[in-house]
Amino acid sequence: MRRAVVLFTGDLRLHDHPPLRAALAAADEVVPLFVRDPAVARAGFAAPNRLAFLADCLADLDASLRERGGRLVLREGDPAEQVCGVAAEADADEVHVAAADSGFAQAREDRLRRELTAAGRRLHVHDTVVTAVPPGALTPQGSDHFAVFTPYFRHWSGYRLRDTLPAPRTVRVPDGVRSAPLPKAAPGPVPGGESEARRRLTGWLRGGLASYDRGQDDLAGDRTSRLSAHLHFGTLSPVETVHRARAVGGAGAEAFVRQLCWRDFNRQLLAARPRVSGADYRTRQDRWRTGRAAQADAAAWREGRTGYPVVDAGMRQLREEGWMHNRARLLVASFLTKTLYVDWRVGAAHFLELLVDGDVANNQLNWQWVAGTGTDTRPNRVLNPVAQGRRHDPDGAYVRRWVPELAGVEGAAVHEPWKLPEADRKKYPDRLIELSDGLARFRQARGLEG
Ligand SMILES: Cc1cc2nc3c(=O)[nH]c(=O)nc-3n(C[C@H](O)[C@H](O)[C@H](O)COP(=O)(O)OP(=O)(O)OC[C@H]3O[C@@H](n4cnc5c(N)ncnc54)[C@H](O)[C@@H]3O)c2cc1C
């Protein structure tokens, strides 16, 4: 009787799961294992919104395994110790896992390999589980990663993806491997789990995808897929998502697949430079504002009371939904890092506290992109929240949805409440700063003339 362990990490699904398929091909019985690592909580990464989503994912994975004759085994503790313990209990000679990308996951993989090898067992690492194209598979001449998106996208688009793998029909799990109880479902802002992910993807491919190219920046229309948390937790496979979108075809699908490429782009960058989760990818010698005034500005930003309606709408949506529209993410991040000149890490940490899709690669590298310390080829661009509001929320409906003080203001006038009579502004706050003052301070800090 041959046995194997499959360690689930950011890939909480049964469809298109290379480690599970390989384990089932090699062994008669398989232990599907998830380890809750207390180090994740110690690192401040166990945000309640994501824990609620995770609880749904684990319950759904367990239910799908039970339909196939198996079950999920849950353990708590150091992943290397737990995996070695389970492998010994099950007498499994191999362990299968998705390839790591972040520094945290790379360290986990290294330890796992060392300890399993010492115990006479093998670790099999599988790529194309959490990305469509493996990090490092595409490189420009003279570097181990792409630093600019456009050429990466060109190469990525020509890369031949592997075929999608079906979910297994049966999974036999050895008797006697004990499991901790699954976490209790907690109410979260977004339902998790592979079944929900697949329903959502199918609905999106039939509905929203076709007009995605025209609607992706429409703040009020909410015309994006909202699949980000599913891609983060791996309840959806990126390979399958790309294949299925391409099969639909058209300009909407092309624009959507391009966004999925951004995901891979960030991951290949983080895999090559794990330090950029906390350090500037390209330093601009910033001496970010600190001290009491900067802290008060950051607090107003977090609470959605900067006095710039579209910024405040985004921040309030984040607090309420654990999600924010991409256009709003760009705007609020530009406002914090450029107009207020506060360190991108302050903003990134707040996002990670609340986002259900909070993801080290996508979050830290998008923050760096906006702050100009990342891969943006125009690092000093500053987004004007009034002009952007007028452009991407022309009727003001997004602002009115999230900023009740301004709910009675009609049309685009909602983007400039300081021009309204006092009575119409209710208790909506004054602007923290004039945009021109913020711009001048930023340009001076970056040593740009004028
Ligand atoms: C400051 C800032 C912080 C961000 N933090 C995160 C984060 O923590 N986690 C996260 O998944 N995304 C993050 N993003 C990227 C993007 O905003 C979200 O992925 C997107 O808004 C999620 O909504 P959606 O699923 O409807 O996206 P769609 O527009 O439907 O896009 C489809 C998928 O493509 C990927 N994608 C889209 N835009 C980007 C992008 N710019 N970079 C990387 N991948 C992208 C996502 O996986 C997304 O689900 C951040 C962007 C900014 C500007």
C-alpha cells in the first residue's frame, strides 16, 4: 500500500490541482492536509475577514473530499513538524505541495524538504498551481525576473499553458490519521470555498466578462469579476481561469486575462526578490512624513474622512466590504503616498488588515507601483482625485453609495463638496490639504523642479 500526503496551502480546491493529481497517480491512499500555522497570526496576517473566508474554504474542501470518499485532515502548528508527523503516522513516503513564491513560503518549503529528506521521505513541488505561468519560467536577458509589465505580458501571452486537470472522482484517505476540528464558520463579508468560486466564475464568464474592457474602471457599475479572494486562496486555478476566459474570447476576455497576467507578474517579482514585501524595489530616497501630523493624516485616510469624496468612498467600501474597486485602490493609494506623502507600508498594512483578497505579492507590489518605488515606469505620476472622480464616477453614484453625508447631492458636484453650500455638505469633513500643496510637497521631496 503506497501512501502520500498533499499539503494544501494557497490552493484550496480539487479541480485543476497538480499536487493532488500527482499524489493520486503515485499512491493508493492520500492524506489531504491543511496546517494552520500560528506564525501567520504572529506575523499579523490572520485578519478576521480572511479567517472567515478560510473557514468557508476548508469546510467546502472537506465536504467535496467526503463526496469522493475522503476527508480533509487539519493540523495546527509548525508546518514542517506537522507534515513530518502526518507522513510518519500515515507511513507516507512522499509529500506533494504547490511551489512557494513569497519569502515566507520559500522558507517553509526549504525546511520541509530538509526535514522530510532527513526522515527518508521525498518532497515533490509542483508549479502552475497558484500561478498560470511559473515564476522564473520567463526571464529577460541578463536578469532573473521581468521588471516591466509590458514585455512580460508579451512573453506570458505566448507561453503554452498546460491543460486543465479534472477533479478526482475518488480520494481514499488512510484510516486513523487524526484531524483537529475544522474552524467554525464565522460571518465574513465574502463567502469562500471552491463551490462558490466555481459558481462565481461561471456566472462571470456568461455575464460580466464580455463588457469588462469597457467597464473595468466604472466605479459605480461594479463591473469587475470580484474573483480576487478566490484566486488568492486558490479556490480557483489561474490556469483554468485563463483557459476558460480565452475560450469565451473577445475584447472583454482579453482585458481580463491581462489582469490575470498582472498577478503572475507580481509573483515572479516577489519570488525573485522576496525582500520587496517590505523594502522598496527601487528606492527613490524618500523620507516619508512621520510624526503627529502625518499620523493624524493617515488616521483620517483610514477612516475615510480626507474631505475628498472618491477617496473616502473607497476607504469606507474597504471597511464595509473587505474589498475595494481597483480604480479606487489606485486613487486612495496615490492620495496617501503622494498627496499626503505617507509611507506606502502604512497603507499596505491597513489594506492587509481588511482585504479579503489581501495578498502579499499583489498588495505590496501594487502599493509600490503607486508609490513609485516599484515597477511603474512613471514613478512620479500623481492621480488627481477630483479629475479621477469625474472621469470614473461621472454621475457621482459611487460616492453617494459610500458617503451618506453627501447622499443628497446630485451628479458630479458630489466630487467637490467644498463648492457646495454648507447646508448640503451635512457633516462631511473639510479637505485635509489642498491638492496643489500636496503636489508641491511631493515634487520637492522627490527633487523634481517646479
Ligand atoms: C494599492 C493596491 C493594492 C492592491 N492589493 C491587492 C491585494 O491585496 N490582493 C489582490 O488580489 N489584488 C490587489 N490589488 C489589485 C486589484 O485591485 C485587485 O486584484 C482587484 O481590484 C480585485 O477585484 P476583481 O477580482 O474584481 O478584479 P478583476 O478586475 O476582475 O481582475 C481579475 C483578477 O486579476 C487580478 N488582478 C486584477 N488587477 C490586478 C493588479 N493590478 N495586480 C495584480 N493582480 C490583479 C486579480 O487576481 C483579479 O481577481 C491591489 C491594487 C492596488 C492598486
